[in-house]
Amino acid sequence: MTTFTLAVDDQPLGIMKRCSLFTGLGREDIQQLLLAAKRLTIPPGQLLFEENQPAPAYFLVLSGEIHSYRWAPDGEEKVFQQFLPGDLVAESAMFLDPAVYPMNARCKEKTQVLRLERTHLIKLSENNTDFGRCVLKAMGEKLVGAMNRIDQLTLSNAGQRLATYLLDLRLHQGSNRLRLPITYHVLAKQLAVTPETLSRLLNKFRRANVIDHRRDGLLEVHDVEGLCDLVNLPHPPEKTATTGVYGGCCNLSCQCTA
């Protein structure tokens, strides 16, 4: 059984207001969600929940890092998503009937979460039509993201999968200088390649001078069209007026956050 160490939380209202799903809610609505909420400190390697367990609660990450995963038939752990501070974990599962967790969640490092009760979320979504629409919008975005993720993983080769990931991350961050939100080990799992294959591909891209590592730890894309040519992908759209950078290649979505 999973055990937790409870900690004192003196600012739960401010924490919830910083969560994107709840930014439009008033003080009273957030206080409703915070009924029976608990702040928990979880040691590294500890399971937060397991696949197919009843799901009475969802979680807001306050610090640390959580990975959601499933076991493949060959026994390999398949990482689906990384959750960082400010992310909600398993909020979609709260609307299942019966509510069960669809995958496992493990803390990568010492992690603090706010445990929030399903019953209060359901009640608020039923009684507040504006919030209900926000929930539906969030669920729709997750569905589109999952479809794009499947599209990305079915590309014909590993080089194309890595290139589309980098180009879409470039679109989301609005810059040629990319800050990877996950480790290379996790990225390899998300792209369904070995860490060795990922390393070889990055070295190939660097030798072709289409990307490079900066001294500040960022990864810089030097040549978008050259990157696409290198992996035999169509060129992305022209630069946009708002960001000054190209759009994401193949209209794929980067899922680093489910």
C-alpha cells in the first residue's frame, strides 16, 4: 500500500488559482474544490496510484516530477506523460463511470502534490455551467493531443519522429532555442526509440548543422528546412507574423506535459 507524509499547506487557494483549469473560478468555487484537500509529500520511486485502481481523487503537482506509464506485453515500461509543478494528474479520470485510474503514476523524485477529491470536482462541474464548459474544452484538447501523439508515433522512422517533436516544441515555445521539458531518457521512451538511437540521431542532426547544443543547456534549431530534408519530411509553413518562426511540421502536437 502506498504511504504518504502529510505536510502543512498555508496557501492552497493561491496554488489552485495558478492552475490553468481553475483560473476562471472565483474564490468560493476554488474553496469548494479544496474541501478535504490534503498536501502530500511522496518519496522518490513511490507509486501515486496504479492502473485500474478506483479513482477517488486527482492531484495537483506542487514540486517534483511524476511519470504516468503502462506496462507493455514484453514487460517494458512505457512512459506516456511527465507531470511537473502546476500540472494536474488524473483529472480526466474523475469523469469516468466507474472512476478508475487509466495508468500507473510514479514519483520520479521527492514530490509534493495537493490531493483533491473527485466528488467536489463533479459537483462543481454540474452546478457551474461555465466551469463545465472549461472542463469539456480541456478534455477535448487532451483528445486531440492523444490523436496527434498517435499520428506522431506512426511516422515511418525514428528520425522523422524526432524532427517533428523538435519542430513542434519550437512552435510551442516560439523560439529557435528550445528548452527540453523532459530528459533524453524519457524523450526516447516517448518517441519509441532506444536512448542509443536518440543519441545517434541528435549527433546526426548536429553534424548536418541543422541543430546544436548551446552552452546554456538549450538546443538550438539552425535550419528548419534542412532538418526536414534530412529526414525526408515536407517543409513546414512560412514564418508567421506573430512569432517570426515557422509553424510545426505536419501539424503534430508535442505531448510533454499526456
